[in-house]
Amino acid sequence: MEERLMQVEMKISFMEDTVATLNALVAEQRKELDTLKAIIERLEARLAAGEESMGDLPNRKPPHY
């Protein structure tokens, strides 16, 4: 009985460590996702601003033609 209890305690300890490790990984990935979302939003804003300013340019061939 004592040995079974020790095995259960060891398994619980291992599972708690695994949960803590996974939790840290999820938190790290959340930060990375937030960073990537911010980058995408800035790029979308720059693209939209570029498209707006390109609408005023005449459609002509570049000077090297």
C-alpha cells in the first residue's frame, strides 16, 4: 500500500511539473502571438496608406522604358 501511494505521489508530482511547463509555454506563445498581431496591424496600416497614395499617381511607364 505504501509503495502504491508513493507511485501515485510521484505521478502527481510529474503531472504538476508538466502542467507548469505547458503553462509557461502557452504564456510565451501568447506573448509571441500578440507581438505578431501588432506587426500585422502595422503592416496592414502601411499597406493601406501606400495604396491610398498610389491612387493619385498616373498610370504610366517607368523612366527606364
